[in-house]
Amino acid sequence: MAMVVGGMGAGDLAWWLGLVFGAAPLLCLAVWHSADAWYRAAFFLRHSGRRRLPPGHMGLPFLGETLSLLWHFKLARRPDAFIAGKRRAHGAGAGIYRTHLFGSPAVIVCTPAANKFVLQSADSFGVRWPMPELVGHTSVVNVEGASHARLRGFILAAINRPSSLQTISTVVQPRVVAALAAWADMGTIVAATEIKKVTFANICKMFISMEPSPLTCQIDRWFAGLVAGLRAFPLDFPGTAFHGARKCRRKLNAVFRQELEARRKVDKECDDLMSGLMHMEDEQGKKLSDEEVVDNIVSLVVAGYESTASAIMWATYHLAKSPVALAKLREENMALSESKAGSPLMITHDDLPKMKYTAKVVEETIRMANIAPMVHRVANKDVEYGGYMIPAGWSVLVWVRSLHTDPNFYHDPLTFNPDRWDEPAKPGTYQVFGGGYRICAGNMLARLQLTIMLHHLSIGYEWELLNPNAEIGYLPHPRPMDGAAMAF
Ligand code: HEM
């Protein structure tokens, strides 16, 4: 007589057990490998088996390895374990892995040589924005070839050459000095919030000569909406971040266009980025169009606002935890300050070569902050590298973060140690600003702003983290979860 368990025959039970312990795991395995098998088969057919895809795995259908990335960056808070896992599973090899991330088949590159290869091969790897309208069709970050070189020339002249940096240093310092005094009056601050405010006030002054007002607060909110959309999945219907970002972009275009037209009407000249871009001419005597001026101002704010604020926040955070480094920084800056007569003491671009230890703090802060963990490119054509083929149309993620946290390149890489910069970094291992023909156009401006803040902080103030062991979040940018709350 057949046994009956809870109304279920033994045959039924065996069937269910077989399903749970046999077929279901097999099904999961089949699903897990289906996307990888699909891409490999398509690649095999296209190249008749004569070429190899980089090692790796395409992850789940549609989602790829995005969940794994989110898990490492957001939940486990161990971002470097994502690449370490790939090295373990597929070998260090040429430092190139296939994957599927952010909705696209992709190749990750993560060695100095592979990164350099991608960043310097302008013909093979280009840029691709899901919705170029958000960054601006004529923005330096969106255009390629001769248009890119021309725009980049204008921007570098406006924000990266010594004479521009000298002007900028005189413009930003009064705001930095005033902000520090205000923080001391407040007693307790959330550094991330306060540093963002002063960074934005400086951007408004440097770029469009605007003083803080309800309009600049509104502009700040529109930028926040725009950046949220740039990071979101490109779903365009009411309620999505992407849709909101398009609206913000239109408002920003309108407000900057209005300012530009108002200046032209009264022939007004200002010592700021907008006027600089409006009046510059290339070798053929050609000026930028209004659209180019507006698109590039918006791009420069997007590229230079959160990144600079984040770097300054990390400097305050690490120095609060590194009394020896802070003492050395103070000593150098006090000596500089005492060597100058008069008050308030502003540093100039000419002082920078004397600020040797400060420069090391700046580089170490930016190395550890890893504000841009990866740089995005797309393969314009099939490209061979290290015995593998990167297929045309695939995303290429230049994982610069993994260089800066690799103990083979930086001894004890997760420790803040400005003295490591007594020796230059090994060639190709410091790519915080990307590299090649698109290397960050504002890298000297970012360094200058950090230097100015470090000078005024170290000569006049003391600060202490309220939660020195606060957890660190890594998305969208690395930051202590409490925003670096501190007694000031
Ligand atoms: C610590 C702060 C900063 C970091 C870590 C940073 C990092 C980067 C990185 C990784 C890139 C990509 C490079 C590439 O695609 O190869 C980039 C591009 C760029 N950055 Fe920065 N950046 C910072 C500050 C700034 C500032 C202050 C500005 C200007 C206001 C700026 C303007 C730009 C521009 C215009 C590009 C695009 C360059 C091009 O495509 O030719 N950045 N930045």
C-alpha cells in the first residue's frame, strides 16, 4: 500500500523533491548561463571561431552583472571585491573581462596598460550618451574628433592655464574664508552639505558672476535633477528621474541663454567663464555659438561641482583622522602665511610651488576618494587587445579605481599617507582624472580649489569627526554615510 504524507502520495513527494533538488537548480544554472551562451554563440558565428571574447561572464539575462555590482558597492560596501572576484574567477591575465552592465554588453579593463590602450585610442573608442540632449549636443563631453579638440582648447584656456587659475584663485578665496568663519560659528556641521554650498557659490561666481540668490538656489536644484537623470535608467515618461532631468536641462538652457543674451544686448564684459567662452576665437577667428557656450557651461558645472565638493569633503575627513598629516600641513601653511604681510592672507597661483606637502595631501585625497571609479567609452569597431576581441558597439569600462586601491601599486593602499607622494606613482597607475585626449579638463582647477581650502582650514581651524567610524557608501560617489558630520 502506498504511503500518504499530508494527503500527498509518496510518488508525488518524490516528484516534488526531484523538482526542488534537481530540476530547479538546473533551471537556475540554465538561466544564469543563457545570456553568456547567447553572446558567445553570436560572437563565434560572426568570427567563425577565429577570435576570442575576453574571459568573464555576461550575468543574468537583461540585468547582466548589475545586481552584483550594486551588491558590492551598495550593500556589502566592498567595491574592490567586484574586480577581485573577476581576477579570482578568470585570472589576472590581460586585465580585461567581458560582462553586461548598465543595460549593455561591456568589457572591463583594469590594468595600467589596458586602461592606457583604451584611453589613448581615439579612433577605436568613443563616447556614447544614452540621451545626448542631457549633456548637450555640443558639449565637450559629447563631441568627437576636431570639434572636441577645438572645444577642449577653449575650455582649457578658460579654466586650466596659469593666468585663468590666478584670476580664479582671487575670486574663490573670499567665499572660502567666509564659509569657514560661518562653520566655526555654527559649531557643528555636516561637511558634505556645507562644502557643497560654498563650492556651488564659487561656481556661480566663477562661471556666470552670480551671487547667491533664490535663482542660484533654483539653478542648484535643476542641476541636482539633471545629474539624477544622467545616472538613471533612460526611461522617459512622467515621474521618472530621466524625464525630470530633461525638464531641468531645458530650464538651465533657458536661464543661461537669457543671461548670455542680456550680456550681448548691453555689451557687458565680466571676468568669468561665460564671457571668456563668448569672446574667445580659434585660429580661424571663429567664436563659439551660443549653444556651444551654454552646453559647455552646463557640462562644466556637472563635471566640476560634485567632484570638487566631494574631494574637499574627503580632505577634511582624512585629515581629521590623521593628526600627523594635519600637523605637517599646518606647519607648511602657517610658514607660508607668516611669510606674507597683511590680512586677510590670500594665496596666489605663484605660491603653489612652495606648498609641497599641501600638494601631497591633495593627490593623496584624490587618490583615495576615487570620485570617478570608472571612465566610460564605447568600441567604435572590433578592437583586438591582449589576444582578445572587444566587439564593436560594446561599452568599455575603464576601471580606474582598481589601480588606486591595488597593493601592487600603492603600499597599504587604503591608508591615507601623503608621504607616499615623496616618490611619484608608478607609470600609468594614477588615473584619477582619466587619461589621454579626454583627461579631465578641470584637473588643475580641482587641485587649486582643494589647495585653497586646505590652506585656510589648516591655518585657522580645528575640527573633529562626530562619527569617525561612520559607514562609507560608494554610490553614486564614495562618502561617509553621515556626510562627515563634524565639530568645527
Ligand atoms: C577632484 C575633482 C575631479 C575629478 C576626480 C574629475 C575626474 C574626471 C574624469 C575621471 C574625467 C573623465 C576623463 C576621460 O573621459 O578620460 C573627467 C572629465 C572631465 N572633467 Fe573632471 N574631475 C574633477 C573636477 C573637474 C572640474 C573642477 C572641472 C571643471 C570645472 C572638470 C571638468 C571636466 C571636463 C570638461 C571633462 C571632460 C573632458 C573631455 O571630454 O575632454 N572636472 N573628469
